[in-house]
Amino acid sequence: MPPGGGMPPVDFMPLPKRADSRRRKGKGGVFLIALVAAIIGALIVLVAFPLAFGVNPWDLVRGKVKKAGTSQITPKEVVKIVSPTEGAVNVAVVSRKAIPSIVNIDIRTAPQQGPFFDIGPQEGTGSGVIYSEDGYILTNNHVVKDAEKITVTLASGQELTGKKVGADPEDDIAVVKIDKTGLPTLKVGNSDNLTVGELAVAVGSPFGFEQSVTAGIISALHRSISASAEQGQSAVVLTELIQTDAAINPGNSGGALCDSRARLIGINAVIASASGGSEGVGFAIPINTAKKVADDIIAGRPVSHPYMGVLGQSINEEIATQYSLPVSKGAYVTRVLPDGPAGKAGIKTGDIIVAVDGKPVNSMDGLVGEIRKRNVGDKLSVTYYSGDEKKTAEVTLEEKPKSAQ
């Protein structure tokens, strides 16, 4: 045995010839035997080997066996795996379709008189979306609210003077008109059919950088937030917002939020930020809301605001425990406005609204959102607690009076 064990080394040597003094058979006999053996061997290879690997020998002869590695999946079963920047969700494709319909909006305000010194004209930049071929543009109310002069820059670079047609502060939507026709528009999607996790592409002018594109996903739906209030004004509650992690920065306001098919699904409006820049929490006004407001403004109709006639605050478990409330979620009514729909239906201060048409209401913002989904004249089945007693009332929504706006 060699050191370390194992088999001893083998030397391959040629076998010695077999000693045989007898005469061999003739060459013809040897050839015939060899020929028969070869045929038998070939048949074995042709038949036995394919069968061993699950192949029909006859198919092998006819050349109908698929090449190694070829899938047996039928076309309907083929699954194509794509990345977020390929195929149907190609951000570049969305960008090419969306960018021509996005505009930059520059505004200049009028000089203002302050209590101690005058404030000169101020300038600002935002974005807009071409809504119709004849020059109507969607943007945010806060972009053009104080504008004395509006300049609209198209994707082509052409600058045009814009005129504010109308605005709705409650939904933060405004319409601007430019004198030009044949403009490219985006196909309008349906924001009621969105799904959390699907692609979202934002196009606008962050920090004045025109035609900028950012991409992410829809992070959440049906968000309600209170937009910053200006001095002497109450905060504006924006409801049913689309939340996205696509980077949205100052200047993106009024721009487009598109889906994977380049359909307009929202108007970018607000960011949640501790630094003033994008932190992956941006919000867009659903296009279904924006479209309804824009259509009213363009048609010269007053924008309708359904009104229930209550003020309130959200409650949580801590508040419920502290004040021994019967529920830990809902809208606590702090004031019922005189002659409002809620007062007419018997709802009083101190009641807690917990559902509208059978849908749970977990907060005051949630209640506002449910009201804004409806129209003036709609009847709501409102479930609420009065003390420990659970009640239901029918409330008919009315047009919000000017004094309450």
C-alpha cells in the first residue's frame, strides 16, 4: 500500500497476445460475425438508450425530439419577469408620453403693504398639466393664488401668458388658460381604481428644474392631511389623497402623477417633510376630484361643496379612557352649526359619529372625506353615539354656505 492508504498506483500495460496454435476461422466468417454484432449493438443503442431517458425512439429517428433546455410550456403559460424599468412599466416610456403635457408656471405677485414696511413683488415657480387641447391647464390653487402675472412655459420652451380662470381652495385646484390650441394632453385615468404598490411617476419642475421625472410607487390611498394655514385663515383639510414615495419637492406642485400607462391619476400638491425637501412622503390630489372641480370651473359653474354642518375632533383610546367615552375611534362633535343638516337630523354637541352609510368613521378627517365624496342633496345614514346610546340619523347634505368657507 502507498503512504496515506488508498489504491496502489496502476500501470497500464498492453495485454500480451493470446498464444493459440490452432487455426482461426476464415476471414469471411470473422467479418460476418463482426457485422451481426455491430448491428445488434447499434439497435441496442438506438432503442434502449432513448427509452432510458424517456424519449420515444421513433421520434428520435424522425428528428422530433426538442433540443435540450427547450421549455414545454405553452404560450399562455409563459411568464415574463420584468423589472420596474422594463416592459409595461418602463419609466422612460411614461416620461416620453407625459413630458409634452407638463408645463412650468412662473408667477409674480403684486406689491403688498405691510404694517411696518411694504413688501415688493414676489416670484414663485410651480407646475401644471395641460388639461385640454385648447389651452386649459390644471394646477394647484396655492401655486397661482396670489399671482398678478402668470407665465406658462411649454415643454417646447415657448413662453405664454396665462390667466387664472378659477380656483377651489378647499380642494387646492386651480385652472389657468393660455391662448393656444392643438396642445398635447394626457389620457385621464381613474383614481378610484388605484392599488397600493403600483408604479407612480411624478413630472414637474422641482426647484425650477423643468420637465423633471421621478418614479416610485403608490405608498397609500385615502390619506387626509391639514395643509398649512396662513395668518388669519383656518387650515385646509385635504382628503382622499394619494401618497407616493416618488420624489416630490417644492416646484412639483401642480404637476402630474401618472401610472404605468402614462395616464394622469393625480395632481401633486403636498409633501410631508422635516427638512423642506423630499423625504419620500408626498401627496397628490386624486384626478377624479381634480377633474370634477376643473369641469365646474371651465363651465362657469360654482364649485359645489357638500356640507353637513358640524365641527369636531378625532378621538383615540387615550381620550376615550380619560373621558369615559363609549368608543375609542370616531369624530367627536364639538359644535353643531345653526340650521345645518346635522342639527336638523338631531345630532348634538358631544355626540360621536362612528359610521356613514355603514362605513366606519375613525376620525374627523375621515368624516370630512366621506362628505366630500358625496353631492349636495345626497342623503347619508349617519351612525353615532349620544352618551352610551347608539343611534342612526338620516342627514341630507346641503351646499356649504359662504360664511362657513
